Amino acid sequence: MRTRPLEPRPASPQEARIARRVQRRWWVFSALGAIGVVLLLGVVITARAGRIGIDEEFMGELVEHRSPFWEVPALVFNTIGAGLIGVFVVPIGVAVILLLRRRRWAALYWIVACVASAGLVQAIKHLFGRARPTEILVVSDYGSFPSGHTANAATLAVVLGVILRRVWVWAAGVAYTVLMLLSRTYLGAHWLTDTIGGLLIGAGVAVVLWAPFAYRLLDEQERVRGRGWVWTRG
């Protein structure tokens, strides 16, 4: 690592070591872990003809406590998590904001993660073809497992957490993902295990793709902050 003269100190050595570990090893464990668990869960669900005890119990509790008061926020999450807003407005809007803040690598990482997450969700949906709950209150596409809304939320949470590196961003991302998970099950659009699968895919894809972007994201952040340092691989 080298710095330009008379400029503030760059990122710490600990951050440098984290970036190296991410780039060299974490993507392997992420791919085998998160995505592998989702595929295994899909196999179990298919073997049991889609009937999982915890799914049915959780859905029963939600249906029993449904009310117009809770349907309103659930429908709001349904709108912002997919469709025109979730697929185009949010991804493009976030990318534009990052570009305006001179974060080109961050914008690229974000878009690639969104596309990869959505593509993997659709592939797994068609692979397992799980039926949606009969208690569904909204119109949804084919395949219940995994939840695309929850995958989108988890991707957003992890990517923005990685890019912005702020505790409050992580906290807000976790809260948003959990609320999205609950809204999908409340509306009967997904079983609980569908949303868990979506969460693992969204977070897993974001971390997997973090690996090739790790150095560039950290370098770009320091440049935008005016520290002007450059990574070397030696």
C-alpha cells in the first residue's frame, strides 16, 4: 500500500486484511453455505410435498390475527418489494445516487447483485415449483419458494451495509428485511421457509459478489473521502 504525500491516513491495516480475506476466501464459503442451504431446503420441501409443520403453524397464527390495520403496511411492502418499483425504480434510483456521489464501483456492485439475486430466485422457483399458500391476499407469480421480495430486501441490506459501512445502515437493513419477511407471510404470499430461503439467497449473493469488488470498493470510498490512497497487491 502506498499513499500520496501530505494526505490523510488511508484505511487501517485491519480493513486491508478484511478486504484480502473477502477477496480470497469468503466467496467460497458464502456460495457453498447460503445457496447450498437454500437448495437443500428446497429438496426437503419437495420431498415433503410442500408440507412443513412450522410453515403451517406460523401461517395459521398469522391468519388468525389478520386485521385491516396490519394489511395496509403489508400491502405497502408488497408494492415496494417487487413490480415496477422493486425491479426498476429502487435499483436504478440507488445506482443513480451512487453515481452522483462518484461511487461507480459501488453502483456496479449494486446492480450486479440485484440482477444475480433476482435471476437465482427465479431459477430456484422454477426448479422446485412450490405452490403458494391458499390464504394468499395478493396476486403473485409462479412459485412460492424462495421469496423474491425477501431476497431483494436482503440484497439491499447487505450491499448498502458493505458500501456505506455504518452501523445504522446495517440496523436499518436488518429491520427492513425482517419487516419484508413478515409482510410476505402475513399476506399469505409465502410460507415462512420461503422467506428464509429468500433471505439466504439475497444475503449470500451480495457477499459472494463482494469478493471481486472488495478492494475497489474500499479504494473508491477512500478516494471519495479525499484520502487519495491506492491499493497494491504486493
